[in-house]
Amino acid sequence: MFEPPVQRLIDELSRLPGVGQKSAQRLAFYILNADEADAMRLADAITEMRSTVRLCSRCFNVTAEVECTICEDLRRDTSSICVVERAQDIPVIERTQLFKGRYHVLGGAMSPIAGIGPDQLRMRELEARIDSEGVTEVIAATNPTVEGDTTAMYLAQLLKPLGVKVSRLASGLPVGGDLDYADEVTLGRALSGRQEL
């Protein structure tokens, strides 16, 4: 449809999550019409990221070093680990400024339908960290989905025999939310997780 180099860029951009064909076309033509310096900065940023960023040897967060800045921070509480599905979940939790421990990125959630079991995730690495780092609490911060819940339950079964307290993030109604807009599952979790005032 377009000249081959433009079509190739559109095809590559449309493979990105959340980018459809129309958005890919808009992005491609934006890049085509941008200043050469802007387009080259984008290309350089992608190349640099691909060549320098790797996974932290301890927690599997993204880093340009052997260990990420969170694992290297000696002020962090080493007895507490927050387990997340993906590295991009860490900044979300960090923005709360409430968790002062370390993290462990599983690399996904258990999904028997998709063929993802504990062996496809970084469960063994987490289990090894329990002993070597003196961990006493693990917070399962997996997504509130069937897969996330399954993963959290598996973590509890795996780690509780080791004497580790395993907790799950609470779920329920958002602050400022209206009961009219809450679905039954969310409202049910809010009821079962209620706290005494």
C-alpha cells in the first residue's frame, strides 16, 4: 500500500501491544515527518536500550548493571519481598512510597490453558532467595485475575512450609468509586476483605 520502507515501519509498529494498524500509520508518518535529529534520537534510544538493558541477577527487574538500583540499595528491608508478574509493575508500587523491601519479578502468571506453570516462572529463584536473604515475608502482588490468584495461592503453598508469612494485596472498591459502577466480583472482594473501624 505504501512505499516498502514506510510499510515495513507500519508493520513493525503495529506489532507493538495496543498499537493497531491506524495508530501504526500515524506513528510512522509522524516519524517520517519529524526532524532527522528527533527520528535518530528515537532510533538510538531503542538501540541503546536493546544493547544495554538486561535483567537484574537477583530480582529480575530491568537494569543496565548486574543488579538493579533497588537490590543495591542497602536501606531497603531485605526481610520482605514483593512478588510481581512483570518488571513494569514495580514503579507502580514504588509510587505509593509505602513498600521499603525488595522485589521479585516472576515473568508472568500461572496459566494452565496457556501452558504456563511454575516451571516457566521464576519460582525456584524466589525459593532460593528465601534462605539466602533471610526473607520472613512475601507479598503476592500479582494481578487480581484468575491467573494472578492461582499464582498467589501457589506461592502461599510453596513458601508457607518454609516459615514465611505470605500475604496478598487487598482488592476491592477504588477510592472515590461509586457502588453503582462496581462489578459483582470487585464488590464481593471488598465485602470479604472488609476491616473493622
